Amino acid sequence: MERKSQAPTLIDAVIHDIGDPKMTARLDQLDRAVPWAKLAAPIQATYGNTTDAGGRPNVPVEMMLKVMMLQKWHNLGDAAMEGMLRDRLSFRRFLGLGLSDEVIDETSMVRFRNRLREHGLTAALFDAVTTHLREAGLIVNEGTLVDATIIEAPRGQTRADGLTHTKDPGATFTRKNGRTYHGYKAHIAADGNGMITDYRFDTAAPHDSKHADDLMANEPNDGSVFADSAYMDVKRKAALEERNVFCGIIQRRVRGQAELTKEQKTHNKLCARFRAFVEHPFAWMKRSGSLRRTRYRGLARNALDFVLTAITYNFRRTFSLSA
């Protein structure tokens, strides 16, 4: 049984136009852009709403998806999100909550994410979004851009017993540019518009190029792929050229080579202009605070958190593409 919102009251009508007009306009734009019912359908199937007898009604799935997206857009934890729903009229209006409706508490948010993970819906949710965006013509088949970024996890500290530790046991260590990192790594493929079209989420230790072939595999023959020099590999380049796929991976010097050739420098300059678009998703996510540090413990929890961030970014990106 789903929880029902109360009918609008006189007070709801009086305060209808109160609030930040710019925020309200942005949320209205988001509401129109996202196919909530399509995304909610596979999740709704995991609920046993076949009877009205017993149990507390669950929050409607579409409403919970809106909560998740608001959290990622504004970098809000569960407790902070519950507080905002008690305080911010534009958020309540976006969710369809009147002043007399019960606020969605942080426990409901935790349980909803658990449901997504337990039923294996993380990848399905992302795929449903990309399918919708392709059908809307917002994802273009004009090359695949590949990149990865590290998401740091707290290193924790030794507990009072002197034996156990609070660090995330699922996170691993890696080194980059002489610095040691502890956490996870998000690998993405993007199109020429900077829209995320595929992803892999792993611990930090594996090299950036570990998932490159998977992310490049969907690029059709006669297409093109772009990536930085960390992805350059002789076998990878040969496999792409065998499919007549342009290898736009930044070239680097090989052993015994003093400097890049003129042709390599020209290649790199040309490819760098296209490859730069894959930096846009990570830049937005880090600027919003979502990718600066992990919010949860464990690979599965942080993978879901990344996917929700990627989905929010993709819809946010459509505002610029549709302008």
C-alpha cells in the first residue's frame, strides 16, 4: 500500500507562490525532463502492494526518486535532506507534499537505497535513463570518451581496543602523481556532448585502463574513441583499428624515444580538444561535492551513490543541451 498525499488545503493555496522563484523554475524543469514513471516501474515491482491490510504504507517510488535526485543535486545527506523537507517549500512542492503531509524521514531514504541494491537495480536504473536520453536525441553517437577519477574514502582510525580499525574495508590504495589515495575509482564513457553513457565502479587499486576495453566496446565500427595517455596500449590500438575505429588515445613516448614526433604532437593536439568533454561530468560532480569523498562504506553502496550522481548530472546536462 502506498502512502497518499493529503488534498491541498487553504494554506497550501495561500503559500503556492512563496519561495525562491529560480529554484522553483529549475525544479519544474527537472520534473518535466525526467520520465519518473518509466524509472519507477521496475522498482515498483519489488513492492508487495497487493493488499491494504497491515503495515505502514510505503512512500511512492516516484517521490523517493525525486528525493534521491534532490540529494545529489544539492549534496545532502539523509538527515540534512529530511531537515530541508521540513523547511523548504520548493522541495516539498517538487515532491508533491502539502504542509499537512508527513515528511519523508531519513530511515525511509536508507531503506529505499537498500531496496535498490538488494534487488540489483543500480545498473538497470542507469540503463533506463540512458535509453530515455538516447530516444530523446540527447545522447549522440559521435565517439566515445573514456576517463576515470578517484573518490577518496576516509582512512579511519584505530579504535580504543587497539586492535580494530574504522577505515572502509572495501576501499583500496593507489598512487597517482606521487601521492597515495585510499578509496574507489569511477570509470566512465561519455559521448561528444559530455553525457555519461556507461560506467564501471571499482576500488582504487586497479589501473585506469582496466575497464577501458569494456567501455570502448560499444563504439560502433567506423567510430572513434578518445582517452588520455594512460589508456595507450599497442594491443588496444590494434584492436580498435581492426574494427576501423579511430584511436584518439593521447600518444606518449616509448622507451628509447627522446621526444614525440611531429605527427604524434599533431595527433595529441587534435584529440585533446575532443577528449576534454569527458572532464565535464567529473568537474560538475566534484564541484557539487558528490565526488570529493565517499559518503558510505563498501563498494555496492558507493557504486549506487555514484550512479545516482551520474543520473542527476545527465539530466542536469540536458538543460544546457536543450537551451
